[in-house]
Amino acid sequence: MVADFAPHLFPPESPMSNPDLILVNGKFTTLDRANPQADAVALTGGAFSAVGTRDDVMRLAGVHTRVIDLKGRRVIPGLIDSHMHIIRGGLNYNMELRWDGVRSLADAMRMLKAQVDRTPAPQWVRVVGGFTEHQFAEKRLPTIDELNAIAPDTPVFILHLYDRAILNGAALRTVGYTKDTPNPPGGEIVRDASGNPTGLLLAKPNATILYATLAKGPKLPPEYQKNSTRHFMREVNRLGVTGVVDAGGGFQNYPEDYNIIEELHREGQLTVRLAYNLFTQKPKAELADFSQWVKQVSPGQGDDLYRHNGAGEMLVYTAADFEDFRVERPEMPPSMESDLEPVVRLLAEHRWPWRLHATYDETISRALDVYEKVAKDIPFDGLHWFFDHAETISERNIDRIAALGGGIAVQHRMAYQGEYFVARYGAKAAEATPPVRRMLERGVKVGAGTDATRVASYNPWVSLYWLVTGKTVGGLRMAAPGSLLDRDEALRLWTEANTWFSSEAGKKGQIKVGQLADLAVLSEDYFSVPEDEIQDITSVLTMLGGTVVYADGDFSGYSPELPPAMPDWSPARHGVGYRPRGQQALNVSVSCACATSCGVHGHAHAKAWSSNVPASDESGFWGALGCSCWAF
């Protein structure tokens, strides 16, 4: 055993020194193919300095070396999310009630009622994404009558995926929607027989109405936003996440909207490594945005905790489709190519990596036409560019991406929207949506993420469950067996593979001598639990650069202090996070709490909520304006 592990103790150029910390009695999955398993590691100066057997590693201990016994638990490299909106999400986290992982609507409504009772006027209660009606035992959303019964005076806003928002009467009064409020382009304010808004808002197909309405709510002051961001980081640390590539977002302009995260960085309070992309904010002024930004910041500028990563996921508005599978695929406007080309040329000339949101193969085809044209003049050699999402990408376009040296970042949006995709396109089309295995077989760089928080949950274990099983959170098995990944392959997409998407390959993502000491000690063994229980795994000890950023259970004594969530009525003080199924009482007896019939659907709420929303032809609007930045 000594011979097997000795080459991995120290890099040849490093002097021998006593480590700061040794972790022993763990089942280390290193993802280092030359040294795949270990039972002990040493950490020195924030990096792994030895990976091997307990006996070999303990020989390195000095007088001041701390030792932690991991009690036989599985240990993995810290998880990295290649697509999350953590900077924007952190500003709002403390205000949001999360239904992520809640398995019955009855439980969800009890949580909602409790939050309504503790929320003072004029604050709202909001559930903003991260769940789907299909995860509930009742297979439906709450009715507006149910919301009004729970909260007659407190505004309640519930966002479901990218397709709808539900507002109670108090919220409708607060936002000012009346009989005379017109429908915005691409959206619908659903009305009763008298023409009055019911409280249901539909994206048809554009999500602007949903996010513009959410924006009318109160915001946290800067000090509370800092606290909120810290709590969001702690929450993802609880799930073993140590790195995030932030995909920008609508109404997240640079540099002013990055002040909170940069202040936390300066104060040494970041508990995840962040690589941030810059997302254009103004339709028809995208080239001006990037022309300004290439003068202000350079890719890689920053440090191992906070660094610039390039452009996107929005490059130009006319090149961005949407991901609401309840409505028809949009056609991108004729100007897409002429709008996109100068931006891609600028980025390639300045060696800026970029990412582009693209749900559909048709959008990807047209973007690749532009990329191939630009690459003839400005080679992409070594430039890290990629598509996000790519649910319906064709084999031909996978090959085109591979030929240009690009990548694809996939997210588990289908785990939340799969039932709607099957209803529109059929079960056969859903068998490889997205075709992750085909991407890997053709040599494309592939990484995994969540696209949290407005559609899917930030929980990486739901993504790993989806990659391994091909099932939605509602239990629908979509993927064909031949398209699934094994557990090792899926884990690599969440660790080692994702470092390509932030241009940090070799620096992190493995438990390997010389790499940053980011790791997670798991609550259950990822490699042996039943596949349905993968989604319930958490971390009991998460380390960033050898420093504990989260600890629980047997290791709770190592937990770093965190100020209480602000304000004091915040859902984050009351069990807001993703909850394993076993921690929730299931009550399926409540199917509808209405005392009277609904003015729109009668009493058939379950049928109404589970039906597809008819979509009218929005091509005129879509061709004129493209997708709103609120949709990301």
C-alpha cells in the first residue's frame, strides 16, 4: 500500500512540511485516475498536500497538525455549479420561502401559512421557483382561493417555473392590476367573467410579466442583502457546493450590481469560489455594453475566490430563446445573425470566453453559423466558449461544437419540466433531452449545473439524481437506459469537468496533491444509496481551501458562526432550505381547501392546473424584441 500511495504525497518541487490538517478514516473518491481511492488526506496552506493511506499520511503530522476522524464517511471533491445565478439570488434569498424538495402541497401550504403569520406589513411572502407541481403528492398547485383564505391581507406571490405566477388578492391590490390593466406583449393577466384579474399571470411565451410583477415587491437594504447572500452561500455549502460559475442575469448590471458580492469578497466572507459572467442589459445596445466591459475587466482577473469569467449568458437579445415547454418554440428574428456577429467578433478578438443561452437546436444552428464564420477570421483555438441548456440539440450540431472546440453546460431543468416536454413533444423525444451521453461520446466539453433559482432548485443532488436515473422530481422516467450516466460520470460533470467552464482546469475539482482543498463529507454514501435517495444527500462537513464552511451532525462542533438571517421574519430563520423527503409528513387528504367554486375553473382545480396553456402566435412580438432579460 505504501508503494501505491507514496507518489501522491507531495509534488516533486515541494519541500516536505507538516500539514495544517489531516483527515482520516474517510472513503475518499478523488476523481484522480492515477490515485482514485484513499482513506486519508493532508491539507497544507489551503491545498491538498498528501492523498493516500492513513499510515502514510499520519507520518507527516507535526505537533500543530489537527486531525479529524471522518468515521468512514464518503468524501468527494467540492461540487461546482457551472450555471447558477447566485449573485442575484443571494440578494433575495432571505425574503423567499423555498418549496424545494417539499413533497406534498399540504406541507407547502402549512409552511406558507406559518410564513404569512410571521411576515409584517408591507412585506410580501414569495415562493420564487425551485419547485414544480409534479413533485407534490397532490400533483397540483395551490388555488387562488386557497391563497386568499390563508392570507387575506398579506401579499403572496408564487412563481412556478417560467410559465406562471399566482397572486392572492392582497398582492393584486399591491401591484395595481385592475380591469383596465392591459396585457403586456407576450404575457396574459387571466381575468374572470367580469374582466377582473383573478391573480393568475401567464407567460405566453415571454416571462417578462412574471418578473416585472415580482420586481414591484419590497427589496432588502444593502446590509440585509449582504446577510442574505451569506445565508445563501451557507445553504449551498450545506449541499456540498464550493464553487459556482455565475451566469449573470437580467437587471444585474456591471459593476454597480456587483457591489454586495465584491464587498463580501473584500471582507473575506465568501464561502464559495465565484467566477462571474457579464450579461448584457439593453436590447440593441449589446455591442456597446461589451465594448465598454472589455476595457474595464479581463477574463481571469481576480483571485481563486472571485474572478471574471467572460460574457453571457445573454449576448444579444435576438439570439435568446426561452424554455417554457408549455408553449411553442419561438422563431428567432431575422436580425439574429447580424446582431450576434459583431459581439462574437469583439469577444474573440479580446480572447473573452462566452456562453450563450440556447434551449432549442434551431437557435443553436443559427448561432453556430455565426461562430463558424467568425472562426475563419479569428481562430477560437483555446478559447472557452459554450452553449447553456441545449435540451433539443441535434447530433450534427454536437459535432459542429466539437469541431470548434466548444462546450455545453447542461442543467436539470428537465427534472422540473419533463412532464410538460413529454406532453408537447412526446416520450420518444424526451429520451435524450438533453443528449448528454452523445455529447460526451463526441468529445464535447460537458459540465453540469442547476440554473437556479427561478426554475430549478439550487440542489446539486437533484441534478445528480436526474443524470443517473433520467427521472423528474415527480418520478417520471424520461431518459432511455442507454443515455444515462453512471454515478462516477455524473459526479465528474459536477467537479472536474466544470473547471473547464471557468478556465481553471487542474486547479480544483479533484482530491489531488497541489489542488485547492475543497471537499464535502457526505451524509450518505452517494455510490451505494438507492438511486431515488441520491436527491436527499447533504454534506455534514464542507471545506473550502481547507477551511470548514459548513458542518453538521457529528461534526457540528466545527461549524463556523453565521449571524442570524435578517430580517427576523425571514424564512431563512425557519427551515427554508431543501428538505429530505424523510423529514416531511405527507398528507394527501387535502385536495382543495376552497369553500366555494372558483370563478374561472369551477371546482376542477387539479384539472385546470395540470392542463397545457394554449399559446397564441407571438411571432410578431418575438421577432421585434427577442427574449426579455427577466427570463434568465
